[in-house]
Amino acid sequence: KVIKMDADDLLFLIPPPDYMHLNCPVCYEILLRDPHLVSCCGQHYCGKCITSLLEAGHSCPLCKSEVFQSIVDKNHGRALSSLKVYCTRKEKGCTWEGELGKLIRHTSAYGDCEYSLVPCTHQCGVIMVRSSLKTHESICLKRPTTCQYCNHYVSTYVEVTITHYNQCPEVELLCVNRCGKSIKRKNLSKHSSTTCPLKVVKCEYVHCGCRWTGRQKDSVNHMKTGSIDHSRIITLYFTKQLQKQQEISNSLSKELKKQGDEIKLLKETVKKHDQRIKSVSGELSKSKKKLAQLTAQVSYKASHNKLLMTSSHVSENVHCDDEEQRPDTSLSSSLLPTFG
């Protein structure tokens, strides 16, 4: 990789000779890698620039010669690389000195120059000198951080301290009742609603009518000092309850009596219906018997009539047969011969 800087930015221990070409005259990059020597004027160019010029058919930028050739001059690259220089950040305090070819590594983000600009390794976007990087990274908002309460959740510092701390069940919080105790978030709800001495509670006899409301720590004293009032309240409460029970009992008795009368009336109605059903059943039985008798009579008469009709038909047939068998005397007489 070449250094993109002007030769005037370099601080040489021993100044190089004037004839030594340090920068490409086209792109002004230091000629440490792939330097090319042209045949026309002996100038050095970087390989990228001279190749582009030749392919485009341009003349030499310095001597304007239209016909020339170029060759790789590795000796020139080695000569430049071996030049002794100070770090370009010497004025800021860097004491490094060495060969020009090693200046690249020294001043890069991966080098060892304490005054090189390097990005934060936690990718927060900050770029600063290496000498201050450790201090920044120790307080960087994106540095890896483990939750100090659960010792399990790991993320960036800002995410852990702002987002996770508002959810972590192991974080201790002050009781919402302001009793002064710090309780883990996972136990806070149970503490506030059960064991907290400053929890607001009602009297044990609230169902009896006691209207006292106060802190849980004061409930014991209330029960002691209010025992007489509680006895009166409880007595009154149970007296009212007994009255209500008696009223309910009386109401139920009336309702039972009413239902009993209704049941009695229903039984009588059912009895009447049963009697009516029996009467109708008897009449229906008689009707069936009478219907059976009528059916039998009709059947008998039909059979008798059929028999009479059959007998009459037979008699008529016999009479017809007798008539056919009797001789016709008139015909016979007519056929007899006559004598005169």
C-alpha cells in the first residue's frame, strides 16, 4: 500500500538527493510500490498512472513526448523505502524514527504510533489518537458490559444500564410504600402487598362495620386499644345478622306454605283429571265393545246376503236347463205326415 501524502510532509533524518523522485507527478502518491521509469525524460510514475496514460495514447505529462516507453524500476522503490524518516506526528510528541517503508505500518490504525487517529474498537463511531483510546474505551457507551445484579445479561454499557436495569429481576428498588427497605424487583410486589409494615390495611373487623384504615404496623395497636369498640360493633353486627336470618326464615316459611297450598291444589286437580280419565276410559271400552258387535252383525248380514244371491243364481240355472230338455211338441206335430 502507498502513502497518500506529499513529500513535504515527510521528515527525513538525512534529506534525499534532489534527483530522487518521491511522488508520482500525476497522483502525488509516494512511489514505494510499483514505480515506473519512462524512457523520454527519465521521470518516475506510479504503475497505475503510466499504464492509463499509455493506454489512452497521451503524451508524457512532463516533457510532452508522444512516443515513450516505461519499465518497472524496483531499485527506485527500494531506495525510497530505505530512506530514514521521523514519524509524521513528531511535533505531537512521537519519538519514532525508521525507514520510510515502515512508516506506513507505524502510522496506520494497526500500528504503534500513539498519535495516530484510530477508531474506537467498540464501533461507537469515535475516532481519536491512540494514546487516548484506552481511556475512551474504558468509558465508551458501547463497551461490553455484564449486568452487575444478575451477572448473566451481557450487552453494551448503555443498553445494560438504561434498558436492562429497568427490567432485571435482581435489581434492588425502594419499596413503593416508602418503608425504606431495598427489595429485589422480583420480590417487590410480594413485599409491598404482604409484609411491608407501611402497607395500608383495614381493620380485621371491617366486615362488621369498623372503618379504621392505617399502616400495617399500627394494626396491632388498633386491635388492642379498640377492643371495647370492636365488642360493641361485633355484637351489633351479629344482632343485625340474626334479624336478617329471622326475616329470611319467616320469608322462607311463608314461601313454603304458599308452595304447599299450590301443591295441594295441584294434587286435587290431578285427582280430578285421573277420575275423568278413568270415566273416559270406561266409555271408550264400551264403545269398542259396541263397535265390535256392530262389525260382527254387518259381517253376518253380508255373508247371508251373499249366500242368498248364490242360491238364487243356482235356481235360475236349473230352471233354464229343464226348459232346454223338454221336447217341442208343436214342431213334432208339424213334421208328422198327414193322411187324407
